[in-house]
Amino acid sequence: MDHLEENGFAPTGEDMFMGLLVRFKLDNGVPRRMVSCHTALIDGYVIEGHVPARDIRRLLSERPDAVGLAVPGMPNGSPGMGPEEDREACDVFLIRNDGGWEVFSSYGEL
């Protein structure tokens, strides 16, 4: 949430019990293979995991017909997961409405 605030978003948070959180993710179209630790809703899209603010802005600008974005797991160096200089390679995935996904952007190791 700090990363989002630092980049001009105004996130709000709610703690949920694990079972309710998983149900929330699935009910909002996040495929099991795309699940991460945090889930957000913004302007009709789901943001799953530690998605960089620049990708959220791109999503909102391009407005693809999709569920949203996901960074599965918690890759080191992604927003909120340690310093960027320790970043491991990861992809941001666009979750399609049919339950599939495709690479939306990629971040290599530093």
C-alpha cells in the first residue's frame, strides 16, 4: 500500500480471514495459479499481488477487456518486497476474462 500511496493512489485496506480472502479472489476472477498475498479492486479491475504502480496506470490507460493484473507469489524486489537492487525476475500477467493469462510486462533481475 505504501508503494501505491507513493505513486498517487489512495488505497484502503481490510484484513480478511484466509478462507474469505481466497473466496474473494476466486469470486473476482483470479485463477488459482495467479494467487498472491494481496488483492485490490480498482475501476473494474482486480490487482493481485505486488503489481508495480506503472503497470496499474497502463492498465487503466489502455482499458483492455480483462479481469486485471497479477504478480503470483511474492517476488523479491517487487513493490513492498525488499529493495529493488535485490530484484529477481518476474512477470506481471494480464488475467483474461476466459480465465487464461498472458504476460503484460516483465522485470528482469538487476
